[in-house]
Amino acid sequence: MATRPGGAPGITAAARGGALLVVGDVITDVVARHRGPLAAGTDTAAAIRTVPGGAGANVACWAARAGGAEVRLLGRVGADAAAWHERELAACGVRPHLVVDPEAPTGTVICLVDTGEAAERTFLTDSGASLRLEPDDWSDGLLDGVAGLHLSGYLLFSEPSRALVAVALESARARGVPVSLDPASAGFLREVGVDRFLSLVDGVDVLLPSRDEACLLTGLPDVADAAAKLSRHVPLVVAKRGAEGALIARSGTVYAHVPAVAATPRDTTGAGDAFTGAFLAALLAGAAPEDAAAEGCRAGALAVERVGGRPPRQD
């Protein structure tokens, strides 16, 4: 693994220009934007759209939007929506490697978005085929020409995809490919357990938690303290704080505070994915982590002003 001064992982000059491989979930999002509390037992008016999503797929699309390196995505979908998702990914500039599950349908998430000032969202998740990725879906050839591997944390929430993560990590280590991971969901982290999660991500080079995820993983109430503590276990920690920007920590110390970019939120779905995708693309291009985080903040601001978790299509 290449390192920057201070121990933070980076990309060697020889590896720059290599591809980014994302392994993660490909999901159909049904976004329902409503105002105020839901009316239990009766109707609540909402604007409803069906859009492509999934944390892993969203990260890949935002990374591709940045241009430069080729972006590949390994994911698992059902036959019901495989062709649609492949077209949507390709339209965003991503090279999809989609495994079609013979039994399970494509995962679906109902995104309930309050159209109030914060545009806060709540997810109802049916993971479907997305968490049925398994070691047989992996090929070492996926890493040919790859300079960075990114894993969606959702993969750690089922036994088959946990096994895939172990295989992918081993392959990446053997080739010296840096690995990043986004914990993905504070709710699912509680189910897996903090100690188990941290053992599963042993060997990861870059961790990109949200504020809630960082605090949950450390038991600390302050996100800066949490990021610093996590960076004693993972070489580089980038804590995403939404409207407050991002913190970057390494070797037990927060060394950079990156401000957010002002935005008027419509839908916060995928904002963290946008940050991660843009951050990774910039890091692969040779940017310092703090400069890459600034790109992430710009992407996050654009994301919250759109409905759904993807950037504008390139076609």
C-alpha cells in the first residue's frame, strides 16, 4: 500500500490513471416526498418517483461523473430490473458487472423524504438480491488495472456478502490495491455489533463514516473525538458531517476540517454517496485527502438539490 507523509494511504504515481472498482448494492429507490408528519391510517399526499439507487451504485456514478479514471461496479440484481439498471449505470459512465440472481428480485428501498427545511429522509429497505453477492461472484480479474477498491458497508450485513468482502480484501492486499469502505447504515451497524464490524474491516485503508456511524463505532458523543479514535485503527478516516462539512483524521488526530458547500436541500438521499464517489475519484487522481474531501463536499451539495441519489446522466 502506498502512503502519504503521516501514514495516510494514497495512490502511487504509477497507479494514477488506474480504475476504481466499487463493490456494492444496486437498488431501485421509490422516493416519496411529503411535507410534515405521515398521517397514520389514512392518506398522506406525496410526490413519488422511481429512480435507480443503492449506496454502491451511487458512489460509482458520482465517481464516474468526476471524469478521469474508469469506474467499474460489481453488484447483484434480480432479472426483474437488470437491464434497466445496466442502462442507467452505463448512462452515468460506469462500467457495470451485474450478476443476475436466479431467485431474488432487485433490492428496493422506499425513501420517505420530508420536504421541510432539512429534507430529512427515512428508509424502508428490502435488500433483495443486493446482499446475495457471494465469493463465486468475485474474480481476481476484476482488479486488473485497478488503483482503488471501494466496498459498500451494506455488504457486511449478510453472510454471503461478508464472505465476498473477505475474498475481495485478500485479493486487493495481494495486489497492493488500497481499499476504502463506507459503513453505510447506523441502524444495520447496531444489528451487526461494533466489535464484529471493526474486525470485519480490519485491513481497510480508508473509512468514510457519517457522524452517527463514527459515534456509534466508538461510543463517543463528539464526531471529532470519534474520527480521531477510529484513525488509530484505520490509516485514514474521513467523517462526513452533512451541512457541517467533513473531518479528516489519521494516527489518532483530526488534522483537517473541510467546510460544506451551501445548498438548498430537496432530498438528502445519497448525499453521503456523492461525497464518497467524488472524494475517491479525486484521491485516485492524486489529490491530497483534504482537497479530495472538498470535492466530496461540492458533490454532496449538488446531490441534496436533486431528487434521488444519482448525479445528472451524461447522455
